[in-house]
Amino acid sequence: MTFSSVQSTQAITSPSVHGAWQLLSYDVEQQSSGDTFAPMGDQPTGYVIFTPEGRLSFMLSAEGRKPGSNAEERSALLSSMIAYTGIYRLESDRWITEVDVAWNPEWVGTEQTRFFTIDGDMLTVHTPWRVMPNWSEKGLTRSIVRFQLCR
């Protein structure tokens, strides 16, 4: 059995995560203080979609994005979104995505791990603790992302 067929089997046997989930909130927690902040505004938009075949598509966009009118403004739009896709596998309380396409080329070819819980039609996701270049002065942080199952 190949590694990729194991991934598909794991995805297929966990149907509770399958489907389209609409973003409700995106916050970042600072480990040292427990303080949180909303780096993409109070009302960001986005979805995560899990297919039964084992593919994930994740898109998150900041509140109030407007089209750029010049190269500098268009370039700045990259910092107000997160988008990636790849093959995912489930391991206990986490999904691991082998990223094959991403808004940030540094993610392509990496594995992205997310911890999750599902409570009814609510999906809560935590990233691992890490120092983010966007706010390195805050030390270790993690993202907390909440979704609701689309009906």
C-alpha cells in the first residue's frame, strides 16, 4: 500500500470533516499573555473544503479588501489573504496537508499541520505555536480559526 493510498483511506473513513466550512472568525493568540488579536479584521471571509478523496482547499481573506490600483497596492494584497490546497490526511485531532499550491510559494512542498475539533456544525482549528514574521515581536503565537458547516 502506498503512502498516498493510506491518506485517501484515512480521509474517507472520517466523514465528519468532509464538506465546505464557512469562516466565522480568525484570531491570533499570544502564548506569553493569552491576549488575542484579529489580524484580518473582525469580519474576514473564507472557506475550507475537505473532499472525501482527500483534497483540501483553504481560502481566507481579510475584511475590507479592495482592488489595488498600482503594483504596490496589488502586492500588499498578498498579506491580506491565505490560500492553499493539497492532499490531506487525518491523524487523531489534526489534519496534515501536503501543500501543492499556495499563495505563498514557501509553503509549496511543505506539510502544514492544524489541530481541530468538531462540535455539531462548528469546526475550530488551531495552528501549532510558532513565531510569525508578521508579528515576531509577539513571540510564540497560534492562529485560532472557527468555521461553520455550509448547509
